[in-house]
Amino acid sequence: MIETLYQVATLVIPLMLAIVLHEIAHGWTARALGDPTAAEQNRLSLNPLRHVDPVGTIILPGILKLVGAPVFGWAKPVPVDKWRLRNPRFGMMAVAIAGPGMNLVLALLAAICMGLLVRPFVEGGQPSEGWVFVALNLQNFLLINIFLALFNLLPIPPFDGSHIVEGLLPERAAATYDRLRVFGFPLLFILLIGVPTLFPELSIVEKVVLPPVEWLHGLYINVVRAVAGG
């Protein structure tokens, strides 16, 4: 029980930071491109309580972590009114890219901090329990941000990748694609939970998301090593 609580403690803060800053990045970008909706609704706050979805931010990620599955989740989406953007078509693409982009920047910061944390022990030495706790938080923060970035780029509504695809499609095809949004969450659960349960070999997470996550994680670990001087 104590070990389980310890694992959860090293997961909650990194996950909340990654998800909240992902959403705020959408709002910041929307405001810069002409839509102040998120700011008007006070959703650009760093207060996590304004962004937390009990199921998507806490319960589901916790369960996935405990069963050893890839951790993902969501916050309350930051409101964006595409028609208030100066260029709705381009603006929605830019807003969508901002979230995963923020996660990749946060992953880089985590890698740099990990390297600085490891540097004193490159030549040997015994880290303290506090050091280990911080290191595990940074390790989770790195992995969560990479996973969130790539997972959100899947071209499935309501993920960010769907807005990017919609912006790249011809207008008529984009309008047809946009109609899929009402089926977004049912489709999401069918693809991510239903299909892998019935056909394990068809898991989107394991077959599509994890390979690039592992590749990108390797690049960030190289940053850790370079900063640590090892």
C-alpha cells in the first residue's frame, strides 16, 4: 500500500503540470491569434483546479499507472471560439499544435533538469531519498509529456491531431471530417479500449504511439547524458 501511494505521489504532480500547461498553451495561442475566450473565462490560470477533470486527470491515469498501462489523460478543454480567430482555418491548426508543442518543450526542460540532478553522482555517491523522489517525478514528467504530445497528435476527434488534419484538408472534405466530432469520444473508447480488448494485436497505443514515444524518449535521454556529463 505504501509503495502504491509512493508511485501515485510521483505521478500526480507531473501529470497535472503536463496536462494543465498543455491546455494553457492552447489558450495562450488562441488569445495571440485573436480569440480571448479562454482569458475571459479565466482559463489561463495556473490553478490546476480550474483545469482538472476528476476522471481524465486523476482517476483514469492513476488506474493506468497501477496496471502498468501507458498513462494518458485529459483536462477540461480550454474554450476556443474559432470564429473569433483572425484566420479561423490557420488559427485552429496553430492552437492545436501549441498543446503538443508545449509538452515537447516541457520534456526538454525535464531532461535538462534530470541531467543537472544526476551530474553530482556521475563519479559515484549515494543519493538521498528526497533526491530519488525528485528524480522519479522528473522521469515521469519526461515520459508523460512525450506521450501526451504524440498521443494528442492522433488524427482522431477530439485530439489536437484532428484539428491539424481538418486544417490541411480541402474545405469540403474538412467540413465532412468535422461532422465526425460528435462521435469523437465513443470512437475514442472503441479504438483505444474496445478494439485492443477484443483484438490485442491491433492496439493503437502499442502499435502506433509507443514506437515514436520510445524513439523520442531515447533522444531526450541523450540530452540527460549530455547535461550530466556522462
